[in-house]
Amino acid sequence: MTKPAQSYTFEFKLALVQRFLAGETAPALAEEAGLSSAVLLKSWVRAYRREGVDALRPKPKGRPRKPDSPPPAEVSELERLRRENERLRAEVAYLGKLRALRAQKQR
């Protein structure tokens, strides 16, 4: 059975990256911090150089959320009229069936 992946805090990563950039060696820092290898530290340094401090912050897990449906104000006039037309057609059909049922009862 494999161990779950270790996660490290933003502050921990930033401190190690800064010490590496100050001149300490990656293998020595990795051993002192208990990292599985110096490669992990070097990947943090690459990310830090490429994207800055925010690259070391934790990323949200999972799939991004879908944007909610647009607010009613953003629905186009055409779409609003289509929906109203559909609702009115359903209402007319309902009333027609209701009339037919009442006519059957009166016979």
C-alpha cells in the first residue's frame, strides 16, 4: 500500500526556496527538511522563479465549478419571448383539455 502524498505549507516551501536562493545546497536543505528528494525543492524553486510567490500557495482540489446560469437581466429579449411563448402554449393546451373534460362530464 502506498503512502498518501505529503503536503507542505506555503510558509515551509517559501522558507526553503529562500534559503536555496541565498546559497544553501538543495541536497542539504532537502535532507534537513525531510523531503523525499532535492528534486522536489528544485521544482518549487522553478515555480517560484516562473510565477512568483503565488506559485507556492496550495491549489484548489478538484474540477473547477461551472459558472451559474446568467442572471435574468442578462437573458436576451428573444430568449425571454421564446420562454413566454412556450409557457402560453402549455397554458392553452391545459385549458383546452380542461374544457374537454368538463364537456364530457356534462353529457
